[in-house]
Amino acid sequence: MAEPPNRKTPQLEGDANHVAVFPIRQTPAYPHTQKLEQNIAALPDWDDLRVLLSVVQSGSFSRTAKALGLTQPTVSRRVARLEKLVGAQLVERTNNGATLTLEGQKVIEELHIAHGAINRAVMRVGSSKPRSEPVTFLTTDGIATYWMSHFLPFLFDRHPDIELRAIAASDASIYERAKFDLMIYYTLPNDPNLVTVRLGTLHFMPFASRSYIARHGRPHAAADLAYHHLLDQSLYLIDKGTWMTRLPTMAEQARAQLFTNSSPALAEAVRHGAGIALLPTYGLVFESGFEALEVGLHFATPFWLSYHKDALSKKSARIAIQFLKHIFNRKAMPWFADEYVAPDDFPRLTASEVMASFSAAAESHVANAR
């Protein structure tokens, strides 16, 4: 094969037992590398920036020196070095401590941006680690908003790798169009391929806000509701809503002024004083701004958790199943009990108290399911 043009073959020195020595060519750094090195050299010392941040947070040079284990002259010298590099005064020294100048505020804003970028870079590197398989979960918008959301911080702290993909829908037929690992239904599913567990019962009754009651008075009997602003939930445009089925004898007098298929929209309209709606009693456990109206009208709806048998092959799904069973414990939570319990008789409970026993219980169930 011919040698490439303008290319010399290195010559061997001595006999055939010697190895050819190729000269190493000293090449200058690439231009973009030289520029990067120059930029890095021009950057301020990160320790100096940390000192500046501490001064801003503590508002004092002396408190910064104490917090960082430095002397006060060292703190002053490092801030002065930054100011010289920037070419502007960053901190105003006063008798009461230290405050940022306008230029100092600009530097601190950029520091926060840089801090966020560093955090994102660290998280991006960490995201390359293996994560648990995501759990797809179908639930209602009311349960997702006003109950489950209170417990998610504890779940994520205990299981930082778990990923929930929760889809809120009132119509369970969405399941026919997508495959979910877990589902919460208001009706008992008849699919033999699903494992179904009854979670509890939702108890509905009329709710209003204090502001509405102050303006329109408190109803004392179901008949009084016909003369109030009623808000209703309707899944379809032609649906007559819930009030018409619960107040059949007053259908001519009672008239809902709002129909919505969104449970949060209905609840927030009540909270803001728009009218009275039938809402589940569990909303009083953690939410404020609602008042239950005891007018002798309440009804119950059981709800169920279903999941595919093969979902148990995923540890994340097993954890999610135990999480849902734990936060819908109808034996310990009267608002999910089979029998109606008046809200005035509800025990005081916090989300942290509910989740205090979850970790040990979940680990035990997960281990047994393997």
C-alpha cells in the first residue's frame, strides 16, 4: 500500500532488535481550552463567595466570623477582595451590621442562579443511577387533592426512589383506554383479573363556608336547602346532578346554580362562599374554611382499590399498595368507616401521626409479598 502523500516514515536506529522511537510533538492547547483557563483564572475564590453569602444571611461580619471559624479581619479582607475583583462596593458597613448595596444584590442574585445550576448538575448525575419502576395510578381528583396529597411528603422522604404517576379521573372507563397498575373506584369492578380490596366508605353531607352562612343564614332542615344557593357535581352535560336525586320532593323549588365535573372546583367554590354542596366528610380532617351542615341529609359511597396481580412483581407497586391501605384505614379513621360518624365526633389527627407507623408496616408487607 502506498504511503499517504507528504508523510514521512520514521527511520529505525540500529539493528532490527531496536524499537523505533517516534518523536512526541508538543502542541499548544486548543484555543477554546485556553479561553476556559483564562475565564477560570478570572473567577473569584469560591470561599470568598461563601463568606459573602454568610455576611448576607447573618447581617454581620462578626457573626460570620464566628459561624465560619474565621477572624473578623479575615472576613473583611475576603469581602474587600471580592469588591476589588468586581470593581464595586458590595456590602455597606453600618453600626447595626452589614447590608447589601445595589451591586451586591445583583451579585447575590447571580450566586443563587449558580447555586441552582450546581444543584441541577448534581441531580442530573444522580439521575443516572437505577430508579424503581414508576407506578401508574388512577384515582379521583377529590381524593388526590384533599387526602392523598397530605401524606406524599412522608412517602417520598421514606422512599426517595419511588415514582408515582397519578391520573385523576371521575370516569372509571378511562381504564379501558390505558393500563394502570393501581386504581381507586366508586363501583366494584367486575374484572376477574384484578385483585380488589375495599378501602372504606365516603360519607357525603351538605357543606358551606362561614362567610356564606353569615350572608344567607344556616339551614336547619333539608327542606331549607331549597332556598339556598346550591352547587352540584355533574359528570356529563346532560346529568341533572346530585341534588335532584337527594331532594326529589323539592325538585321544583331547589335549583343548583353551578354544575362541574371537578371535585376541587366544587369544594373551592364552597370554601369561597358561593353556596352549599354535598362533600365528603374526610375533607374536615385537614382542610379549613368548611362547615358541615347537620340537616339530616347524608349518604354513603363505598370505594375500592384494584390492582393487577402482576403489579406485585414491582417493589414500588407493593409499597404504593400498602401506602394506600395505610392512609385509608377505615378501622382507625371514622370518616372512612362503614357507618356514618358525625364530624363533631372526629378525633384530632395529623398526617405525621398517620404516617408514623407506615414505614415499619410497609417494610413488613413488602418483605412478605416477595
